[in-house]
Amino acid sequence: MKAIELRQNTVKRLVGPLVHRTLSPRMFQSVRFGSWCLSLYFPRLVTSWFVKRPPQIRSFGVAPTRVDLAKRLQRVNVLAPTKFCRVMTKHGSDKGRAHNYTTVYSALFRERHDQPLRIFELGLGTNSPNLPSSMGVFGVPGASLRGWRELFPNASVFGADIDRRILFQEDRIKTFYCDQLDRSSIRELWSQPDLQTGLDIIIEDGLHTFEANVSFLEESLHHLRPGGIYICEDIMWDRVGEWYDRLETIYSRQYPTYEFVFAVLPDRGNQANNLLVVHRGAN
């Protein structure tokens, strides 16, 4: 499976720029989605009938209102594509293409799809080459937010990014500026009137450094509603040990009503295919 993905990546590097320049953005995304369905979605679907591959789970903290988050995640087969995978990939997000995240999200959220949730995601997918968080020329700003909007038809969706150029407002979507390395900027974000009543789901997909992850988490966890889920994406392999230490010695004690689960997903050819999932219990 790795060999196939390596060949696909080589073809994309050689042919991708030419296709991107030739086709309109909408047409390009349609072609990319069709290619993904043929080369990855259907092969993974068939493979998942015979092969089960769960994430490696490690839990921290003993919240008094546990929902057995770790057990739920251990039952996920990250090889089995879902509706979440199709929708996110259709809109241009890499959550189900370069990663297995959408298989986890399907297990966590599919039973809540018709609820009037409040969903927030940090990181809109900037394609500016001048920013360290850039998705490159193939990035589709706002892709994940539009995916969340489709998956949760009654939800209000919010987002934030350091790239002011890509902030936008659409039906049930509103975005804000935030520099997650600046704690005052994070506090200013949460002071926005639209965000005052808290969030049911918070996804942190911003700058993928340990310092940036910690900064945003520590300034944001208390804005999660009771029963809500906070997820930090794209945690680098070389920082996993630091996360384990911080979760064991600090967060599990500092946040006694929260359940922390670290999920190591099977390698998809990158060094950041790991998630931190946090559930907030009743206060």
C-alpha cells in the first residue's frame, strides 16, 4: 500500500502543476476527487472488508463522567472510508486523503449530524507560500469548514486563520483572525460575540508545532461546552514523548473533568498522522 501511495505522489508532483494551471479550480477539484475515489477510496473500501487496523490509543486522566472515549476510538477501522471521508475530500480537505482523521470523526460525530452544534476549526488551509502553515498551491482555503457545513446541516460553523486574505463569510460559516502563537490574539478571538456561548466541537488544524498546539489548547479548552470534543490534528512523531509527559503530569491533573486520549494512526506516508482527542465531562 505504501508503494502505491509513493507512486501516486510522484505522479502528482510531475503532472499536478500542469493540470492545476490548465483547469479551473472547480474543475480541478472534481478531477482530483474522481482520481481519489478510483485510486484510494474504493481500494480501501474493499480492503477494509478483510483487514482491520485500529489506531493505537493511550488515555490520560480519569474524568468522573467518562464516556469511554478510548474504547470507542479503539473500535475504529482507519482503513474503512466513510461519508466523512467523501465529503471532506470533495471539498478539497486533506483530512480523509492524506490522513485517516475522517474515519475517527465519523465514529465520534455521526450520531450528532442533525443536531444544532457549534463547530470551530483553527486553520482554514492557506495557500500563501509566505506562511509556515501553507498548504501549498493545491490548498483550498475553507475546504474543511464547507465540509463540516455539509456534514452537519443544522450546525453553525466558525473558523480562524493567521492569513487575513482568506477569511470569509458564507451561509452558516463565519471566520476570524487568530495568531495561535500569540495568546492575547487567541483571547481576542474568543472574545468575539459570535463565540461567547461556547463550542461543541473544536478542531485545531493550525500551525503544527508543539508550542503552537499547547498555546491554543491552554487558551481554548474552557470554551468547550460540557460534553464537547476538542481535537488537535497533525501532531509530529518527534513530539509525541513531550505530549505524553505533559498529559500525564499537567493536563490530567489541571483538568480533572476532561478525558484525554492520544491516538496514533497508521502511517500514511507522513510524519504527523497523530491526534489528541479531548472530551469535556459535566462540570
